[in-house]
Amino acid sequence: MIELKKWPESIQVLSDFRIAYPQHALINTLPAKLALAYRETAQWSLAADELKRMIALAKTEQEKQDISFIVAELYDKAENHTEAILSYRAYANKYPEPADVYMEAANRLAELYEQTGDPLKRRFWLAKQMKTVDQLGGKADDRMRYLAASASSVLANDAFIQYKAIKLSLPLDKSLSKKTKALEKALKAYQKTASYGISDFSTEAGFRMAELYSHLSQSLMNSDRPDNLNELELEQYEILLEEQVYPFEDNAIDIHEQNASRSWNGLYDDWVKKSFVELRKLLPGRYAKDEASMELINVLH
């Protein structure tokens, strides 16, 4: 029946045989046959169940490893998230090599935890991807570096959100110290993202780093003023604030210009475009000219 590809009939006969003759000498040959029949009939979870039996029957560790990953993929294909997570996690915890397969398992775990609403476990496996690529150094291939950059981007954006959530309040020196520490943490996270050399994420990192400085300058200017100042003291306070703000604005401009300059090398993605938009606001005299826009369009086309 298997040779004739009569899959439903094969499944019925093999299942009946298993029930009728549990001690038969051929009983251990059934999982492979049933796994094939279930895969041919797109019954992915049942195929995975049979392959799990084959893990226990495997003669070598390599066989167990190969089958374990296929089991996870089949549960994943069946959209059986619970079993897929358990299987990918068991694989990743037991088999760190080969690193490229481990990275795919860790990446899929992060995606599944996102889908099932478990952000902490998602970030655990994102960090695992970064750690793996960092340890490999130059041995990591393009796909692995892409996954690490993607993971790093998520964690850097977390740092950005935490930074933005810190409000500047009086006394200003204390809240500003807390916010600048969060700024440094976020900057370091985005620099890490950019270090993987993947343009899809390095341009986002560049834009976000500039936004970190822009946000700080705006937060300073919008911060509460002490209510015990007279008119002259308040004016002096405003001048001091502006002196604090200028370096942050300059940093934002510099980083946006670095990001925008990627366009001259043919890289003009959404994040580069966004940097141009911000530069038109920050330096309208230089970037908000129609002829400059037309010049850019001509160069790109």
C-alpha cells in the first residue's frame, strides 16, 4: 500500500497492526512508515508524534539530533505552538552545534514566544542569538549576522522605550542624570546593532541614535521651570537650558547626516528617507530646498 501511495489505507493497516501486535518483531519499523504516511496526508502533528518515537529508536546521536529538529518543524507547520516551543527549546538546549541550525531554532523560538505573548522568553532567545554570533566572530555567515542584528534591534528599541519613559522633573539634575544614563545604554545598544554590518538594521540604528539626542533636547526645553525664580533668574535659567540643548541638537544633526549620506552609495531605504525628513526640519536652509530634492532624485535615478 505504501508503494502504491495509498496513504489512508496504509495508516489504517499500520495503526491496526500496532494495536493488535504490540510485541511483534517489526513493531519498531512502524514509526517511520506512519510518519511518511502522515506527512503525505499533511497530518503534521501526527507525523511529528511518530518521529518522536523514532528519536528513542535512533542508533546514533546525530540521528537523534536530526530527527529532533524535524519534529519541531512539523509541530510548527501544524501550528501546534505548545509542542513546537517544547521541541525547539529541547533542541536548542541540547544541541548548540551546528551553530547555523541552532540560530534558526533560537530565532523560531523568539518568534513563537512573540506570537504567544511571552515577551520575556522572547528576549531570552533574542539575546542567545546575539551571544552565539558574538562568540563565532568572523565565522558567522550572513544569515546568522542578519538574525543577530534583528535580535539586537529589538533589544535596542526596548532601551529606547525605557529611555523615553523617563520624565525630566525637578530637581532637574537628578532626573537628567537618570535620563542620560538611559541614553548611554540605548546608544550602546544601537551601536551594537550597527556593528553586525546589516544595512536593514544599521540605518534604523543610525536614525534611532539621532532621535535619542533630539528627544533629550526637546525634553530639556519642555521640562518644568522652578517656580521660585524672578524674571531675570528665569531668563538666565532659559539661557542655561539652551546651552545644554545645543550639543544634543548638533549630535542629532551629525548622525542624521551620516545616515543620509548612505544614499550617495545607493542605499536609500525608509530610515535614510526619515533622516532626510528630520534634516529638513533641523536644517531647513540646507535640506528644505526643492532644487536639492530634485538633485537627489536625479542622482538616484
